[in-house]
Amino acid sequence: MKVPVDLAHTLAAAVDAGTLEGAARRLHLTQSAVSQRLATLERLTGQVLLVRSRPVRATAAGEQVIRYARQVAHLDDDLADRLGVGGSATTVPLAINADSLATWILPALVEVATAHDITLEIHREDESHTTELLADGTVVAAVTTVAQPVAGCTATRLGSLTYRAVASPAFAERWLPDGATAAALALSPVVDFDARDQIQRRYLTRRGVNPERCPRHLVPSSPEFAEAIELGLGWGLLPASQRTGRTLVELGGPDISVTLWWQQWRTHSPTLGTIGEAVTQAARAHLSA
């Protein structure tokens, strides 16, 4: 079966816009033409691809067609750039976790984007959920903790980011006067990045503390997360680069290591290959083997 690219792009436009009217505006078509294209596409594939809700959303089969549309669009941009007929920079959407953005990956991305006239579209997402954006075609590559490649992707081990439990001296004196005992940790406020942050939970579990018992602050920005700990809002775990230069005391206990992987579409894209090489080189320089 050959899926016409223009029909696949129409489905992607409908999901991106949320309505058929919005897709029509984006594609400079009438709403009737958009509906006809989608009906044709569903007839060709023999499957329902779009749930006509508000907003519209793709079915599981529709997500695969949208992913195909985005892959073709990426390859088209890549080819136009190599031929010098694109007229604008190639846009590359990536999913990267906040700690990697704050500590090691951004200089490498800036360097490669500047050198090769690439426009980056960075989606910040928890490292355990970035593959979801890969699977639905939102991004072409991701930093993730998932070693198993998403269908149609390759996975390359980057290394480990190691975290250590710390707090401000004033916080430790108030909440942990006899050290970071299990009893004291159970009562002490902890700082999490967001509701899905597992780093502090893993530490508490290994210390024999029920993570659900602790008072919890949420600070969903990596630089402000580290600053909140230094200011005494709560204790938390930070990688070495975010501990350096801050007035903090270490709480002891196990270090928590998070192994990171680079997953990217298995397409013959020189642009994506260049970015992947830059990321893996930066990882070798900054992450533990």
C-alpha cells in the first residue's frame, strides 16, 4: 500500500490544528476538501484514522500515518537544504529532559545548529516519557532512559548522570540535626521537579522511607530546582555540575544514577546524523561511562 504524502500531511495538519477548520486554514484548502482527503485516506488504509472529537485526535493507526508524514517532511527539508533550494533552515524537533538541558547537552546543540543552519524545536519532557513524543512523530530524536528502541528508531547509550542528595546548611540544621536518618527524612520537605519526578523517590525508597509520607514542593525548572534547594526550600538530589559553586551539605546515602540513551528515527538524514554525533560526543565528555 502506498499512502499519498499529501493525504498524510492533511491528517497531521488536522491533529496539529485540533479541528478540520484549522487544518483547512493551514493548508489553504476548504474544509470540504480536507474532509474529502481524510475520507480518501481512511478508505485507502481501510482504518479509522481520526476521531472527530473536539479537538480531533488520531487513532493508533492514525498516529502511524502522522509519523510517516513527519518523517517525509523532515527528509524533504533535509534534501532541500543539501540542494541549497530550501530558502530557510531545516527544523529539527527534539525531546530532551530538563537536567540534560541544564547541565551538558545545550552547548553541543547550539554549536551544531549554528554550524549547519539548523533550527531546533526542543520539547522539554521527563526523560522517562520522551519516547512517547518519538512514537507519535512529534520529535525525530530524544534523550531518554528507555533502552528499547521505539519502532523505526535506533538507540545509542549516552552514559549515566549521577545524582547526590544535598540540602542547604540551614535546612539541614533545622530538619536533619542528627543527620539524614530515615525518621528525619520522612518528616523533611523534599523538592521534586514535577509530579513524575522519580529521583528523590528512588533515594527515599533505598533509605527505607515511604516517599508518600514526605512533604513535597514542586519546582518544574532545573536551574530554579537547584536554587530552591540552596535557598532551603527542601532537600533534593542534584548532579555534580549543579552542586558545584553552591553552598550545600551532602546528606549521604546512595547516589542515584540515571542511564541516558539517544533514540532517533532510522532515516537516511545527514542532518539528524550530524546532531546525533554531536550529542554522543558531548555525552562522552560529560556523562559517566
